[in-house]
Amino acid sequence: MHRTYSMRASRAPTASQIQNPPPPPSSTKSGRLFGRGGIGGLGHALRRNAAGAFGPDLAKKLSQLVKMEKNVMRSLEMVAKERMEVAQQLSLWGEACDEDVSDVTDKLGVLLYEIGELEDQYVDRYDQYRVTMKSIRNIEASVQPSRDRKQKITDQIAQLKYKEPNSPRIVVLEQELVRAEAESLVAEAQLSNITREKIKAAYTYQFDALREHCEKVAIIAGYGKHLLELIDDTPVTPGETRPAYDGYEASKAIIQDCEDSLTNWVTQNAAVSAKLSTRSRTLSQRRRNNIKARTEGGAGQGHDLSGQDAPLNDRDSWVPANQHKEVADYEVSEEEEDDDDDEEDDIHASGSHSMLDGESEQHQRGRNTEPVAA
């Protein structure tokens, strides 16, 4: 928020950030080759249509999803930046209006700018969801070679049995097929386990971030409506003078109340909660009980599944996206797509600016307000 009215000029972490430290900046924010406009839309179309055209068959659909999510992130970045610019322009326009309109529009600009910053923070959290889904794609790509090897050996055996039924190589290939099937069985089990783990982690992260973002936007919207009550919209006759505006302290207090609400918000205090019906709750509990029973029953039989659950080329979900190494079998095709995106990112600096970071932001918004102790 505007540093004149906000205690967050020093950018102290909020209560929710203390509970869940913010992730690193999104990999798409480092810059890009093409900015806003028609060419940027072309980049969206290229990612959506070309993603998954190369690489292992198993990973193609998820590869397309990952690239489409990058389009979503780019759009969210644009919305955040545009909203901040709208907030500045609203303040500039209101400066020439009557005192009450001028003061309220300035404070509304503060609130709108804060929404833009919340959207910018949401992009960083959204990237963590995308990185986790990308790790599933990489694991799918690593499983494909074992499938291909098993299929290749099967085809060779069938061809030899047709052309040379008594060939001694058939026995050798059948032994290789047994080994390939065992390797494929392990790889498929690992893929199944890791996919379930990662998809739950990815969407839990996204939904938690979305819930926080929406709750905070709702808070800002509520205080924005309180600000509007300070404008006197009583009709006046021509030549009549409106009473002098006396709402400066009230508008500052509303801004400070909004700031306090945002700073102290934590998930436990969320106003909106998803409540299941009795039927949904019963069915869901039955499903959880079935899973628990199978888990306990499997553990009691003494099977050691630790080797099966060992990650296959897995990575930590929450490291920055640019630190994720692509699987070797996926490099030739998929790295070309990602390199294009990364090169695009490195050239165009996104550079979103906060209204909390100093005097320059005051001048950007067209206000030369003197600092006021909140």
C-alpha cells in the first residue's frame, strides 16, 4: 500500500508469510522476448499448440498442460501489472476533482494497487504448483524408455518366431524380456506412487494460495466500499456550495484497518469454508477408511516396499523451476521448448513496482502527500 498510510513501508512479513514463507519469484518473471501485444499472444498460441508435439508419448499430454499453465501465469502477470497502472491513473484523475472525490480516489488507488501486488505474489505461488506438475512430466518421460525396450524385445521375438522358429537367439531374447518386464514393473509402480503424491501436493499448494488470495481481495473490496461512503452524493442546486470535506482522518483510518486485516490474516481465520453435505462427508470418510484399511493390511503382511517407493529421477517439489534438470531422454525435444521460453524470459524485464518502496511511487501516482504516522 501507499507508504504514507501504510505500516508496510518496511515490508515486514505478514502473519500468513510467517506461517508459510513465500516461494522464490516465478521463473516467468525474469523477462521475456516479447511483451504485451499481438506478438505476446503469438507466444501463447505457440506454447499451447506446440507443447507435447515432441518427446516421449507418455509425457506429451502433461507437457501440454505444463505449457498451457505457463500461458496462465503470463496472463496473471499482465493483469497484475495493468491493475497497478490503473490504480495510479485513478489517483491522477481524482487529483483534480473535489476534495472528497480526490481523497477517496487516492485511497481507492492504494487498495487497487495492493490487489495488483497480491496478484503478483499469487503468480509466484502458482509457479510452485506448475513446477510440481512439471516434475511428474519428467518422471513420465523417464518411464517411456523402459516401455519402449520391452516392446522392442517383444517385437524381435515375434519376428524371429515367424522367420526362424528354431533360432537360439529366441531364448536369449526371452530372458532379456523377463528382465525388461521386471524393470518396467518397478518403473510403473514408482510412476504411480509419485504421480499420486505430487498431484496432491501440487493442487494443495495451488488451492491454499488461491484461498489466501481471494480472501484478501474480499477484505480489500469490503474496505473499498467503506471508503465510498465518505463521498457526499447528495444532489446540489446550481450555485450551491457543498460542505467542506472532513473525512481525511476517516479515510486514513479505513486504510489502516484494511492494512491490519491483511497483515493479521491467517488460514485458520478464513471467513469462507467448504462444508460437505452429510452424504458427501459419509462417502468421503468411507473412501479414507478403505485406503487406511488397505494400507494397514499391506503393512501387516510384511512386504518391503521401500525399494519400490524410491524416487525415480525425482526432485524436491519446491525448488525454483530453473533448477530442475530435464530427463536425458527428454532433452532434445522438450529443452528446445523450454529454452525458447527461458530466452524469452531473459530479455524482457517484467519489473513490477510497489507503491510501498519509496517516494518515487508517490510521484508515479501523481500525489505529493506528506508522510503521515499511521
